[in-house]
Amino acid sequence: MNHSKTIRALKPRSGFPAFVILWATQALSTLGSSMTGFALVIWSYRQQGSALTTALLSVCTYAPYVLIGFFAGALSDRWDKCRTLLVCDTLAALSTLSVFVLYRAGSLAVWHLYVLNAANGFMNAFQQPAGDVAVSLLAPREQYQRVGGMQSFSNSLVTILTPIFASAVLAFGGMETIIILDLSSFCVAFLALVLLIRIPAAPPAGAPKSVLREGLEGLIYLRRHRGVLDLILFLAAINLTASVFNAALPAMLLSRKGGGEMALGLVNTCTGLATVAGSVAVSLMPPPKSRVRVICNTLLFSMGIENILLAFGRELWIWCLAGVLGWLLIPVMNANMNALLRSYIPLDLQGRVFAARNTLQFFTIPLGYLLGGILVDRVFEPLLAAQTPGSVLQLLFGDSKGSGAAMLFAVLAVTGELTCLIFRRDRHIWALEKSK
């Protein structure tokens, strides 16, 4: 055996090859985590039969992330990016291991998942800005759009494979096997970070300051750069609508006639296939003349078409078509938005600014999940159930459980379109293209 070749093969890499290793192994780890999350959503819905119960899982994940995001970004800028990623990944794996132990003991309860999701949200507040800056440090500037396409591609594969693999493993191996696979994927990502990747140090950010001051610098930057702030607020408004949608979708597909776990899995798979196609396309596309126009128009199309088809469709193939049309252009939007922000924001400030961006952009997500669960369980489902047979609302949306969620999708279609049209007229967002 040639040991010198083995040593050279394990030599840590930097630059774009290191990004490819980081991208592939983190995607594998994300797939494992997503399979566990998918299985736990089904498990919690079976326990309570409530959209609000499953929505609160996401609320608990995002709430701590939003609360400490500003300061986490400042600390992330100070810390070594590789070590930050390693620590966060390890703590997330310990959280998954806790689920495994509780499930094996027959003691797992929904409130355990709320606590563990909150802990994961806390860690994500440090991990995400560190990961964002690591990508900027590894990938050349001219590769930013390609990087965005690759990230969208891996996210799409995770979306496709999660319901397929999770459903199959649940059927033949049970929850324990899913968690073991999750922990195995963590080990692969951990070893890759330790042995194969060298993340360069970020440029110095000047004289040391207090964490509070550095945390506020991200907000100060956004206040001084109105176009970036307005673009983030646009995405925050979109995330509010999208998270209400995400809270309502399982409730409709798991309870409606022709639905069930298989239907939910198929719709998620179709969504993933669409985003794979969009990711491949954007990876091969040349940079557009107007990134802002691409961002606005892709969201305008996606927010309307998917919600309308889910609102009025009664068959599985229509729900699958909704997933395809709704998500086909989302990778194009994400890649152009990320390229625009990475090119505009100075590298030494990206951790703080991205943390501020994440806090502002994501604070609407727990609100949306909570609002979606309440609207389905306490407003739209009771409203449809109280209608007399043959009423207009029942003719439009149905008369069985899940019809209220369908009516909510119609409301979301209008809300999403209005949001896109309002921000599309924002001159500060358009000015970003002139300032690059």
C-alpha cells in the first residue's frame, strides 16, 4: 500500500475544490437531518392530529435563531469558521442522539421535540453565518452564481430524496434506522471538515469591539444601505407567506381525500425535481442583465401559481403540478439574490450583515408557522365545516377536513402577489444594480 499517496489524498484543500467537498458533505448531512425531521413531523401529527402542533416544531427552531442572530453573527466573525461549523454540527448530532434515546425508551413526547428544536435553532444562529462566510472565502467571486446554483441543486436533491428515503426507511427499518443514518451522515461531514478542508482566515475587521457593538454593525450597515435592507424586508414578507403555506400543506395533504403520507411525499418529491431542474439551469446560465428583475419576476410567478393550484385542485396530479410550477424558478431567484448580496457587501462585514439579514429575513418564519397553524385549526377549518351543504365555499374548496387549508392557499395567492408587486416598485432595491 502506498502510504504517501494516501497522505496526499487526505491533505486539506482550499479554494473551489474545498468548497465542492464542503458542499457535498454538508448536503449529505442535511439529507440525514431532513429525513429525521420528516419522520418526526409525521410522528407528531399522528400524536395530536393538529396543524398547530407540527407548526410549533418550526416555531421552536426559528425563534431562538431570530432572538440571538445579531450577536451570533458578530461572534461568528471573530471565531475560526471551521471550528464553529464543527462545534455546531456536533451539538446538533447530540440533539439527534437524544431523540434516539428517548424514542428507544418509549418516552419521546412532542414537548421534547420543541426543546431540542429550540437548541438546534440556537446553534444554527452561529452555524449559518459561519457557513455563508466560509463559502465566500473558498469560492472565487466569479463563481458566485455557479455556487448558488450548486447549493440550490443540493437543496433540491435533499427535497426529493427526503420523503422517498424517509418513507422507505420508516416502512422497513423504523425511526431508529432513520436516526442512525442521520448520525452516520454527520460523521462523514465532520471528518471532511477535519481532514479535507482548509478555510482561509477572513480579512481583519479592524480594532476589536464589544460583541454588542459588532452585533449592531450589521444593522447599522443595513440602515446605511437602504437597497439591501429593502431587499431583505421583501424576502421577510415572502417568508411570512411561505411559512403559513408550509404549516398548512401537511394538514391538507395528510387529511384530504386522495391524500395521506404518500401524497405528501410525492408532492415534496415533485417540488425537489423542479428545484433540481432550476438549479441545473441557473448553474449554466450567464449572469442576467438585471438580477433584481429576475428576483421579483420569479417570485411573482411562483407565489401565485402554486397557491392557486393547491387551493382549487382536488387530485394528486394537480398538487404535484403545483409543486413543480411553484418551485421551478426558486433556485434562479436564490442564486441571483445571493450573488447580488455577496458582490455588494464587503467580505469583512459579511458575517455580521448576513446575521442581521437572517434575523430580519427569518423572524417572520416562526410567526408564519404559528399563524398558519392557528388559521388552519381555528379559523378556516371551522369556517368550512360550518357551511351548509352546497354553499359557494364548499363548492370551491370542498367539504371534508383539509378544505379549510385549501381556502387558506387562495388567500395566500393574493397576499403573495400583492407583496411582489409592492416591492417590485421599490427604487432602493433597483439602485443596488447601479452601485455594484
